[in-house]
Amino acid sequence: MTADQIIFLLCAALILGSALMVVITRKLIHAALWLVAALFGVAILFAILQAGFLAVVQVVVYIGAIAILFIFAVMLTRREMLDNGAQTRSNWWLPALLGFLILAGLVFLIIGQPAFGQSAAEMPTGVDTLRNLGIALVSPDAYVLPFEVASILLLAALVGAVYVASGNKE
Amino acid sequence: MSIPLSWFLILAAALFSIGLFGVLSRKNAIAILLGVELMLNAVNINLVAFWRYQDPAKMAGQVFAIIVFAVAAAEVAVGLALIISVYRSRKTVVADEIDLMKW
């Protein structure tokens, strides 16, 4: 077992443990904080995969913006009854069974593929992934259209969110 | 890097299943959105892992991961705005009690 694998396993334990706490903890504000831990674990995973830019974006966008948005929403909609009453539906075992079946099926499929057992090749020298990513995002030959569609989607979503959430519209 | 690709895929599958369980079992609408975030992150792990293990010179995996980031941010902004708006008019965030459009 190499150092890479030990780091990966620790990171996986952090992610899965935090994710489980997100779905089973009773207090919603704690669930939001556990989500921050899970997202941080995913950022470490991106760093292990040598996608440094995505690791930074994960911390800035997910932890810095989305998680804070969740915490604000929890505080704005807080009610004592919700923290004390049942947090899960009465037939919660059905989703648990479904999730377990999906996990078992996926693991069965992944283990059955010998190609997925390979280790990664060494990163080719002289390849600047950050530069390549920047060029790919704005090059007409590559992904400029999905990039622009994503930015328009984001703009529309933000305008819509401001309109929906603002209270006084007469 | 000596980690097999299947480890990443199994981790992402487990994270997706946990998120799915959260979405289907929670009553609170905000908790449902938390589960959706976990599922989107599982997808991102898969995209970046396949990018790294197949051909790091082609950027398709990372570009799509960035688009998933943007979609996740849009989804959370609109979803939480809707929840806050519903909470203002109906004083509840329990998904079962939001039955305005139920016939």
C-alpha cells in the first residue's frame, strides 16, 4: 500500500462519513456543516487527481458560496418544531434499500470491468493542464458554446432567484 | 499514481447512493437539496477521474466538471429562493406540506 492509496482511503472515509452525517443528522444546520466537510474531501480528491484548478474552484464555489447559501437558507427558515420532530419519512427504509441496491449494482459492474483496475499513467511532461483548460473553454474549436450556455444559465438563474426570493412585488 | 480507477468509481457510486437516500428519505426541502449536492459531487468525481485516467491532454472531463459546477450553483440559487418564497407564504419547508399544486 503506497502513500497515495493511504491518502485516498483517508479522504474516502472523510467524504463518506460526512455524507452519511449529512443525510442522517437531525439538526439541519449540522447537516449543512457536514456538507462542508464532504465537499472539502472532494476538493482533496481533485488535488490527488492533479486537477488543481478544480480543487480551488471546489473550495471557492462550493464551500465559499453554495454551503454558505445553505446555511443562510437554514437560518431563514428555522422553526423549532422541525428540529424536534421526525426528520425522515416514515418509510425511510425504502430509499435505503433502493440506494443499497444501486450501490451494489454499480460496484458489481465496476468490479467486472478489468479496464477499471488500471493505475493512471504518469502525467505527460510539458502538458500544462491549466493552460489547456483555459484555451479549451474559449476556443471555437472546443467548448466555447457549452461555456457560454452555462454562463447564460447562471445569469438567468441568479436573476430568477432574486425575483423569486424578493418579498415585495406588487 | 498507483490508485486503481475503480476505487474512484466505487467511491463516487457510494456518494451517489448516499445522496439519493438523502433526497428520497428527508422531509425538509433544504435537506433534499443537500442530498442533490452530494449526488452532483459524485458525478464530478467520476468526470475528473475519467479525465485523468484516459487522456489528460484532452480537457473534456474538466470542462464538463466546470459546467456541472455552474449548474449546481444555479440549481441551489433557484431552489433555495423557491424554498424561502414558499416559507414566507406558507410557513413550512416540509416537502409533503407544500401541496399548492396538488389536485
